[in-house]
Amino acid sequence: MKNAALFSATAGSAAAGAAVPSAASRRPTGGSGRAATRNADQAAASRTDGRTRDRVVELLLEWGSATAAELACELGVSPAGIRRHLDALLAEGLIRASEQPRRGPRGRGRPAKRFALTEAARETLPHLYDDIATAALRWIADRGGDAAIAEFAAAQVATLEERCRAAIRAAGENPIARAEALAAALTAEGYAANASAIAAGGQLCQHHCPVAHVAAEFPQLCEAETEVISRVIGTHVQRLATIAHGDGVCTTYIPDPRRVLPIAKNDRTGDPATVRTDT
């Protein structure tokens, strides 16, 4: 009986040991455990790097260009860390660097560099029209000429105008306030837009153009869009730059309404005339 009891106790202990392994037995042994930990750390670091790099691209898209210091400040990354991301993007051909223009006396040290997205980077962003759209417009041009292209462009932006008008109803009558509301509406449409006040009025900047590739051949699309901006804001505007023309940002100047002065009535129509002070 004593031997049977001893066997039973030993068997129970063995079963308990098998069911609940010791901490030592659960711990990875030797180099394999360290390698697994190292691989997990590297994977986590890679994911973090990817997210930071994506944010750098988003900021350059939104701002047009930026220095390393500006990006580091916005993202809460060390200068050395942001330079590592910028070096990687430069190596991939996704950004380009240029010297920042100096203001005032030349100081000591090298001038800061400004970074901007390249065309290759913009290629990775979504575009509404592609080769088939260009081919379709060429077909229209062959049969109807420039007038047909202009009519098509106006029809294309008509629905955009409706959506933008609905979005800025609460902005009031001030053109600059309407431009800010329009920038938010255009951003929702994929244009990455922002508006800012300048000494002589305001400026609407679009950092992405969904139709840039087509508009490079058919500028009527840009012209129709400019007319929409003018009608929605409620004042004459002037296009200063377009991505389709090779500029980094589509820039539209909005004159300060206080600088558009009423003068005598138009001799031909009898309507009030205005003097444009932005030319």
C-alpha cells in the first residue's frame, strides 16, 4: 500500500508539473530568444518610421515646402531623426532640396534647405483622370475645337461649384472669409488647399491637382476652375501659378475688396465700373 501511495503521489506531481510548466521552461533559451525580441523591436521601429515618413509627405503636400527644422517641430521629432527621414525620401527621389532664400545680411554657416515633393511623389497620389481622359479630350478637340473643350471643362466643374457653394454659405460676404471656407471645401475634394491673408488681399493655394496630367495639355480645365473660384468667392481673382504648368502649387490671388475702387459708370452699358488694383 505504501508503494502504491508513493507511486500515486509521484504521478500526481509529474502530472502537475506537466500541466503548469515552470517560468524557466517557458523562457526562450539562448540566442533564439534574443533574436525574436530583436526582430519584434525592428518591426515596431519600421512601422513607426513608415508612419513618420508618411506624415512628412503629407506636410510637404499641404505646405508646398518646408525646412527640416519646421518638420521636426511639427512632428515632435529630433533634428537628427527628421534628417534621417528626409535623406531616405531624397534617396527614393520623392523629395527635392533647394537653398532657402536669405533675408537680411548673410549670416555664418550654410543656408537652410527647403524640401518639396517631386513629380514622382505626386504620381503616387490619386488622380481623377488618366490617359483615357486625355484621349477623350483629344477626340473632342479634333471634332469641336477649343470651344468644345471649354464647354466640356465648364460642365465638369459645374457640380464642383455646386458643392463648394453649399459648403461656404455660412462664410458671409467677405471674400477672404469665403476663400478660407472654399479652401476647406476643396480639401475635401482632394485638392489639399489652404487660404492665407497677404498685404494686398488673400491667397488660395492648392497643393494637389487631381487633373494636373490632363490640364497640362488642356489648360481650359484650369481656366474653368479659376472661373468657379471667382464666382464662388464673389470677386475677380488672378491665377498666379498652376501645378499643370510645372509649378509646385496652384496659387490664386484674391484682391482685397477695399482696394477695388468704384468709379464712374461705364459709358457703353451704364453699369458701375471698377478699377482693379491687383494688376
